Amino acid sequence: MVAGRDSYPARVRVAILQAAAVDESLALCDVAGVLGAGGHLVRLFLDDQERDLGASLATFSADLILIQAAYMGEPWARAAVARCPAGVPTVLVGTAATFDEEIVTRLGAWGALAGELDDCTPALVAALESGAPLGSVPGLVWRDDAGSLHRNPWGEPPDLDALPLPDRALYFEAYPFMGRFPWKRFTTGRGCVHSCGFCYLPPLRDGYGGTRATVRRKSVDRVIAEIQAVRARWPLTRIHFADDLFAPGRPWLEELAERYPREVGVPFSANTSPETVTEVNAELLARAGARIVGIGLETGIEANRVDILGRPTRDTAIRAAAQRLKSRGIQLLTFNMIANPGEPFAEALQTLKLNQELGTDFPRVNLAYPAPESLLEKLMLERGSPLLAPDTHDRQELKAWCADGDPTPFEALTRLFRLATRMGLPLGLVDVIARGVPDARWLAPLVLYDASVEARWSGVRLIDALRYARHAGPPNRRVTYHESIP
């Protein structure tokens, strides 16, 4: 139990179950802030930090249990549902719960909530508290006593500035090592203007009727207020803005560049799109205090970027963005994806080559994953490739799910990628190593190098990084990193 959070009378007691500390969700902090403002008690339980999750839940006596159900996290979610006390509604939330409603039946949960949680979760809590018909709860999928599934249309999330401040104590009080870690995430908005074929955002927009095609932005006032509220209670020396698309508009960025250094002054990192990194915006990012900016490179083959990944970003835009950032002292982070449907290994090596040419400071690489309803899933179907059974795999397996032929070289390249980029290793040497190892796990010791790169990216002291990692484990345990869906 957490002193001060479990001792007051609450209208409804809501438990949230999540697999691991590394999956800290800003979306859950947002909805906990809304529920807390309504007089409800919200308590988070991280499975990897609890000695006995079932016993902790029984002690809390929840009226409602929300369970993280993310892509590549179904095996854990199934086990979590099984450990919940009988008679308490279990509701799945997250990417898998949003885009695969059959997960309710597969996991034996009572229901699921689709999309962003700010509107649907308070509505569900209110309905359970009052006994109101469940048909009024937006985005709810639930099973009746006969086992039949009912599906409600999605709602419309509220204006971000109108929400109560996020409840960051949800994590930081319950698990103090997270509060002590001086690197913390925030958001300045939700959504993205792109429709990439590997991303959850296009089907998310479809779920809302296709009306949310643009970014919803918090005011600079709101962003600063959230940061100040955290800094007043917990250490804060580095900030990461976890938006899918940070500061796409110039007027907002101009205000941030003028106010952030005076009112906050904490160095930050953020992710954006190469197309938004104009000369003016790059200068504003530098003035605001950006130390690292991440852009989506995805693949080193421009045609594949457009035709396979649905991302019409040209090499010229990527090179220009990299030059503009680095010329102003901002370090470059790139997001890369290999083992795409139909991609030969030689083309995956070109992704490494482009990173070397750009002088990428912090390269990140993922193996393509065919998320439900995505373009990648469609391409796999067109190629006659078998689709994944969502209940038989998880994130930590690090498999080349979409690769044609032998997946081992792609899996080996993900382990070599950071070192090969930073050291400028010849492509021929990387090719020989990746094709030569019988199992990519032979290269597992390189995770130590990757960890050192991650520590440099965070900008925190090594001792702080080690203390956090001792509890949270490696980043590849993460199954979710979305700002709007847990």
C-alpha cells in the first residue's frame, strides 16, 4: 500500500495492472488525473515490482481493474487476467485492446476500452457506480452474462488543456525509484499528420471516424504547468517530450523557444518529422533547449520507405533535417525499421549505410511488426505470409516477423546496428558477421554497448541510470511507448 493514497474514502477504487516499470504510460497518468479529480482512488500495480500481484490486488479491494493489453504483450495480459480476484470487472486497455476486440474473449476478460482513455474510462466508472446502462460508455466492448460481446461506438476525447493535471504520483509514489530517476517524459500534444503503414495512428483515426487527422496541441502554458508540477516534487534534470510529432507548427514553437528557457530551462529531447525541421524550426529548437531530436528514417531505400512503409519522406528531406540539427549542436537520433515484407538483407544494410553517412548519434532499430489493420499486415497477406497468432509471442523475442527467408541476419543486424553506426564499420564486415552467426543471440553481449548509448542519450549520471535499470530492466522489455494509448 502507498501511504496517503489508500487511506481516504473513495467513490470507486480502480486498480491498474501493468507488466513492467519500463512501460510507464503517460496515458494512464492522464486518466488517473481525471478519475482522481472525480473523487475516485486509482492505484497502479507493476507486475515486475510486486512480490505477489494477486495478494496485492486482494488487499486493495478494487471495484474495477484495468489491465494493459498492448501489441506483443498478450501472454502477460492473459496471465494477469487469471490472477485477478473473482467478481471484479477486468477491462483491457491499450493497443491490442483497441484494435483487436476478440482479445476480450481470448483472455477471458469482462471487457475492453478502445482508443484514448480520457473520456471512456470516466464514463465506465460512472456507469458502474450508478448502475447506468453500459451502452452509454464510448469505446466499450463487454461480455454479457451469456458471453455475447457488445460493442459501443467510440467517443471524442476532450480538449487537452481542459483535463486535470496528470497524476504522475501514480508511478512515482507507488514505486519511488521511478520518481528518483531525474529523466522524465512529458507530452505537448497527441496525434500525427502522417499515415505510416507500420503505425497505430491511421486505424486510431479510423476508429474516431477519420476526423482526427491533425495534431491536437497543448498550450505552452499547459506544458509548462505539467513540468513545474513534477519538478516541485521529484528530481528533474532531463526531459523527453514523447509526442509522436513534436512541434510541427512554427507559432507554437516560437512561444516555446521564448518561454521554456526562462521558465523551465531543463535540456530536452523530442521526436519529430524530417519535413518539420526547416531552417527556422531547427533554430527555434536549439533556442528552446533541445539537445537531441529524433526523426523517422525508417529505411535507407527511399522507394521502400514510400511503397512498403507508407511514409513519403524523401532522402533529401532526411539529409537536410540532419544537417540543420547537427549544425546547431543538436544531436541526431533516428528511428529505423528492417526486415520489412519483401526486403532483401542487402537493402537492410543500406539503412545502416544512410545512418553512417548522416553521422547519427543515437540510432534505434526495430524489426518490422505487422500490427493488426496496418499496411504491413496487408502486405504480408498479399505475399501469402502467415499472420502471427497474437497470443503466442511477445516483445522480448526480438524476431524478424515479416522477413522473407532466413530471419537470422536481420536479427543479428539489430544487435550490431548501434555499434556499426557509431564506429563506421564497413558494410561488408557487418554483412559477413550477420550472415555468419548461426543464432543472433550469439551477439547478445552487445546489449552492454547499447545500454551505454542509452545512458548517454538520457543525459543522466551513470549511477542514476544503473539504479533505474536495476529495477526496470532493459528497454527491449517495453511493449508500449505511446502517448495516448497505454
